[in-house]
Amino acid sequence: MDVLQLDVSGRPQAWISPKDAAILYASDCVAWTLGDPFLVLRGGIQRVSGLQSRIELHPIVAVRGAIPSRAWRQVPALSNGKLFVRDRHLCAYCGHQFHPEDLTREHIVPTSRGGYDSWMNCITACRSCNGRKGSRTPEEAHMPLLYLPYVPSLHEDMILRGRRIVADQMEFLLASVPRNSRLHG
């Protein structure tokens, strides 16, 4: 399980490994944590106290200091995996749900006609509907969209990355996801 790293103000920064989280704890870089510890790392025995060192890892850690927040201002990277999750594996034309291997990235305005490969021009389509639409617009193909595209927020993007997210992490991320997001179910 990965750890959700935040900046000190609570903005998501990255998913990090437990090893990287342990380094933050050991370097005294953790400002605060959320959630119950999910892993206890044990170290050597201290000579002076005779106690074994231990670090309790929490699922969410906020890091001290200034962390570049470029990700906060940027549009999340578009990938098929994240697109399909954003659209709940539903074809925007027929409305049926499919396995990822049966889905395609569909450009509303085809790239061959000047359309961009962007969140606002891409939706999920099954292979059959994508082939039927071809290089036409939905209007030209008489295939109206059943839902509209949108650009995911940073919090949504952290969910869309497809990691195994524990309840504490999901609760934290969903608290900042707009109520009208498809991720709320």
C-alpha cells in the first residue's frame, strides 16, 4: 500500500512507497498525519535506552517545508486508464459498461480534423461505437454524447491513478472532490 503525501497545507503531492515515507519520518520531515497506522517498522536496539526503534507509518502524511506545488496548478496528465475510470468504464455513445480492454479513447472532434488530445475532447467509447463514429463529429454521426467530458481536479486525479486506496485516503480525497463528480458514485 502506498502513502498519500501532502504538503503542510493539505494539498496532495504524490503517492509514495512505505520506504520513502519511513525516510520522511526518520528525517523529521512529517508535520502531521491522518489515519490509523497501517505498518510498524522496527529498527535496532538503542545503546543508551535499550529500546528498539520503531516508526509507525500512517496512510496520509503531510510534509514540512516548501514543496513545489506545480501539480496543483497543472492539468493532470491524460491516460486511457484514468480516462476510463473518470467515465466509469461507460461508453459515451451506447451507455454500456465495458472492461478496459474493450474500450478506446474517443476524440469528440477527431484529431484528423484538428481536435486535441485533451480531457475536454476525449471520452470513453466501446470499440464498436468508436468504429461506427469514425472520423465524424457526434452530430455528423447522429450519435449524441450521453455525458460530457471534464478536467479532473488534483484530488480526483489522485484517485484516478488507480492505486489501491484505503478508506482513510479515499475519505480525505473525496472530501475535496466536487459533489457533481462521477467519482462520488
